[in-house]
Amino acid sequence: MPDMTLYRGERNNVWPDPAVRLIWGGMTIRDPWPGARLPNQTATGALPALSRAISTGGGDLAAFSRTLRTAGVSYGLTFARTPIPVDSESHHHYVVTIHHARTFLLRYGGVGGWTLGDEVPWVTDPTLADQDYVVLNGPGVSRSTVLGYGHFADAPEVTLFTDVPTGWVTSVNGQPIGARGVRVLTDSALSEAERLRLTKLRRP
């Protein structure tokens, strides 16, 4: 299966520096989806929440997509599917790779809510998409460690509802993660005040 490359810019006044951002195993989300739980919000747990959110919004996928983009929800991280200009307002630019990514349509199942539909070949070329879609890295939700919502309208983006492991972060500001690039700190290097301020991002 092909890989999907994603791009995200973060500002210093919203998110900590990469050396701190990645302490707890990767790019963590701030809150679980309402009804889900952290620190182990899985793809299996996130899909029912996704279905409920779409249905609550009237079942209009385009409207749901707009809400995700404009609201900046705390239970998801939105990434661009094309590179972000380096002169944007963001201070830190992350490149993330989802290995063995797969994309699926959403299908309305009546009382059962929204479920996965047909698999579609939109992993490497987002311009092929003609409707919103789901991103996994397995043949089904139960075998995936990621769940994302792909936006096809306007600029192609994906909102991930699961934490992004450090191993998926290809680079930050053009540098790799590790001794020759971005050195990630440890939780013990933070002050008690910093730990308290970053409580929602921390993981056991």
C-alpha cells in the first residue's frame, strides 16, 4: 500500500516547540472526541463518534467538513495534503507520513449511522477526490491505528482524530527527529508549571 504525506504548520502561541510537542510519543490531540477517551482514542472508538457528529449535523458531509475546518476542533489535528509555504504564519512546519495508507468513502447505513464504503485510490493524489473520505492505515477500522477525515473541497486537507506517533514525523522545519536534527526532551525536563499547562497534551 502507498504512503500518504501530510503537512502541518503550528504557531508558538498555540502549540509548544517541537522539542516539547513530541515528548509524549508524538503529535497528540488536546481532547478526546466527545464520548471517546484519551489517552487511547483508537480508530475503532473514533468512527462511531464521527458517525454521530455527521448525523447530528444533518448528514451533510460538506457542512460537516466546513465545521471541522472553521471550528479548529480540539479533538483533531488538521493537515494539508500539499506542502505549506515556508513563509506562512506558522513557526514550525511538520511533515508526516502515514505508511500503508488507505482511503474509503463514507456510506450511510440508516439506523446504523455512517460506515465505511468502497475503497478509493486517493492516497497519493488528492486531486482525484470528488467527495470527502476516510483515511486509515489498515483494511478496516479495527486494524487501523489512525482515523482521519479527508476534505476534498477547496484546499485538500485531512483531519486526524488519533495521535500522530513520533515515528510518523518525517521532519520538522526540514530537520529529522533525533541527534542530527530536532532533539526531543523528556517529561522530567519540564517544570511543574509547564507540565500543568500542557496537561491535555501529556500521555502516561
